[in-house]
Amino acid sequence: ADRHVRDLPEYLQPGDLLVFNDTRVIPARLFGQKESGGRVEILIERLLPDNGARAQIGASKSPKPGTRIVLDAGGQAEVLGRDGEFYVLRFDVGRVLEDWLAHAGRLPLPPYIHRDPGAGDIERYQTVFAREPGAVAAPTAGLHFDEGLLAALHAKGIETGHVTLHVGAGTFQPMRVDDISEHHMHSEWCRVEAGLVERIHAARARGNRVVAVGTTVARSLETAARGGTLAPFAGETDIFIFPGYRFVAIDALFTNFHLPESTLMMLVSAFAGKDRIFEAYRHA
């Protein structure tokens, strides 16, 4: 059916539980130059303790450990080593890195948005419930929800809850292998708190549905249910969901369209069936 997002309350019943991802996107893109003069682009993938970060680096030549990068926004970063395909950096910027990025970094808009970020994007490219800084990309299914829609959902007696999954740069990576068993997901940090677990069990017990708003919520809840029963969880997840997977934690999924050959396309095909998903894409 062709419907609008504002029609969502019609598909839900009082007592159903919508689960959102409350991660907040950080201005994670930086520019600078090596002491040798070569230009460098840094995309922070994960903040680490002691002003450290795991990051992707774009440069004409791969920087070696010990390389210092003079940042356009002030201060410098030192390359400590590699962590798989990422680099580990330590920043010397005179203050806590997360606070410094708020004014020095640039928002990493998705690659399918072909323009530079503007001053208003730091708030526009956030969900209305974003509160936990750490993502390099927004959980985009949540961008459809504004205060008016949330008010309409609450007025109908539909409950809401939150997980946190800090979306990493790997979310935009296509599959690069023909055999999906050879694909390894980038790990991302997520948290599913005990209070939400109790509310999910209560919703299920009274016959209501648990609705994941976006693939990041689906991956978080399914990670927390890897033992067969949903339980509180905080830590790294590299769960890879593809057709044949048996979902445990969610009953419905609200999601956007996804890029071809992506792990997200595989996840929604696992949930709804590849034929149904492809039929919807052909219709669109």
C-alpha cells in the first residue's frame, strides 16, 4: 500500500511498543596535513579514552605510526597504529576531544547527499530523540518522526522506548564478497537497558507488538537476544543478519529503502522475505 509516515498510528494498537535509537551524530570529519605537506581527511569512527579515536584516513600515502597530522581547526593528531582497516589516533587539541569536535569538526553527511554540510545540518541531521553522542551517521528511519507524530502515537496509547547503537562508518560499506559467509561486519557499540527489556517482555505478555524503528534497533535487540531470550546488553555487536536468520526480539520493522548490495538490504529481506522486498522496490 502507498501510505504516508503520518498514517503510522493507524497500523498500531494501544500498548504496542515502538523502539527508537537515541544515538546522536558527532561532527566527525576533520581535515589537515602531514608534516611532509600532504593533505589528509579524517573520518572518526569511534571515540576512545584519553582523547583517542579510531578513524578512517584519506591520504595520498598511508600514514605510518608516529606520523603527526596538523589539523586545519587547530591542534594535531598522532597516528598510533592500525586497528584492522582503521587507524588509531591520539589528539592533542587542548580539551576533551568530544567537546572540541562540537565546534571544530564537520558533520559527515551520507555519501548520497552531494553537498557540503551547512550550519543547520548539525540539528537537522539528528532525530528528535537524539541524546547519546557517538554516531557518525544518523539512524535514518528515526528522522521521519517529529514531535507531532510522537504526540499522535502517545495519544493512541502506543508506548515508546530507546536503545543506543552508535552507527559507524561501516554502515555505508557495500558487500565486497560473493560468498556472504566471508563478509565480516564492522563492530558497533550498543546498549539495551534492563528497563526496556522488562517493557518488551510485558508488551509481549499482553499480546502487543514490538516495533523496531530502523535496522540499528533491530540489530541491537537481536544482539541482546542472542542467547535465545532477550536480556540486558552493553558492548560491541557485529551481528550480521541475512536470509535464513530467525528473529527473536521484534515483531515489526519500520525502515527506509536501502542501497543495493548492502547488508541492510539483506537484513530487511531476512525479515520480510526477499521476494516481497524486491516487489516493493519495483513498485516504488
